[in-house]
Amino acid sequence: MFDNVLVPTDGSACAEMASEYARNLATKYEATVHALCVADSRRLENAPQYERIKEERSESAEQARSEFSAAGLSANQAVRTDVPHEAILEYASNQEIDLIVMGTHGRTGVDRYPLGSVTEKVVRLSDAPVLTVQEMDDDAITYPYTDVLVATDGSDGAAAAIDPAVDIARTYDARLHALSVVDSMALGVDVRTDIIDEQFEDAAQTAVKTVDERARDASVSVIETAVEYGTPYREINAYADAHDIDLVVMGTRGQSGLKRYLLGSVTEKTVRTSPVPVLSVREPDPKE
């Protein structure tokens, strides 16, 4: 599933942690890793330190490539001068990247772009799945994965996350958890009825059942399903804490309205607040 893995790096501690996760995944999938450093063109225009910054980016890319190679991986490096998220997305498209692995935050300042905002833009716009990793102590690292959570609302956008979650659980021989959160309070207390609550419950049960069936078809041996009530991203984080989840997998778009919560906004909130890495998977555009 993952043959080409892209790791945008700025040399920050968070980006280094993302590189460790990328190295583990690439080893499992025997993938080629691409280390990409981007110099923000908006901050370099007429800047006297332009050549120095380009040299630093080249050194960072080479160091990352060397570390991946030392781990026995096929590795490439690249340096770009552009708007960071645009450079990342363009590289991913041109190189047929299957997975982007990024830190949730990076260095800031005169000669660094704020990787946090870049990451959010990449999560929203990337056609390839994006694994976001926060900075953590070595004893908090969650790979190799033993418990993988796929959050679903039953929409087409959420369904896009099922196959990657199932594949990762199978590859790591991990337990797969399927969670759907009923957020009926989003409608307002005055419009709630027993019938509407039952519709939400039925939809949530159908959503996790779909994951269960797909996982069994793929011979994933251990599967757990759950339906919770509350604010979706908070319930996802609470479930991750309570069940020692190592990785959350979610779609980046969902169905809104009477029967569904808007998964897109839930995903962004989860990426920002999750206690563990989050793999965001975008629903393919039928027009593409």
C-alpha cells in the first residue's frame, strides 16, 4: 500500500520524531523514503541569508537521507524554494507519493516556516494520506503498532480511511478498533427526539459494522467496535487514552446534516489534540 513515503523536514525535534515513524513504516512496507526540505520563498525574497538558508536545507535533506539509508532503506533527497505546503503537495504529486509523514509543529522565526500551519494545509489538501506526529519522549513512541483505531461516521469520506487502517493492522498484526461517535447535541436540544436519537445510533452501529466486515475479509484477527456519545474529537481522544491506541486513522471529509457530523472539522481537531499520531485519508475526488 505504501511504496513511496515523503518526509518533509525542517530539522526540528518534531520533524525528527516524524522521521522515526516514517522509518518504521517504510521498513515494514519496504518503501522508498523521500526527504524534502523547503525554503519558504516568501521569506527569502531579497534576503541576504538566502544562500546560507539553501545550504542549511541541503544539509538537512542529506542528513535525513543518510539516516534512512543507514537503516537499510532506499532513500532520496530534495530541496525546494517555494511556499512550503505547495512544494510538499507538488512533490507528492510528481513523485507518486503514497504517504506523507509530518510533524505537527516545527521551527519558527525569520528563517523557518511554522510547520504547524503547513501541516494543517497539507492535511486538508493532500491526495495522499498524511500521518501527523507530535513531539514526544522516546518512551512515549507508539510504534510498532499494536492497537489501531479507525474513527468513522459511515460517510464516503470516512470510508476512505478503512482500507489503510485495515492494511496497517494486518501488516503490524495489530488489534483494530472501530469507533463511531454520536454527536446528536450538534442539532440542538430543542430538535432532539427519540426517533432522531435512534437514527444516529443505527447509523453509528452500521458504520462500525462496515469496518468490522472489511477487517474480517482482510483476515485481521482481533477487532473491537464501539459507539460513544459526546463531542467527536474528544471522544476519539478519550477512547485512544483508555484503550492504549497507537495510531488513529480518519477520513478528512464527512457527511454533514441531520444524520452525520462533519468529519472534516473533527479530523482537524483530532490532529491538533490527539495523544497519538493521526493518519488522515482524503476521499478520492470522483472528478479526478
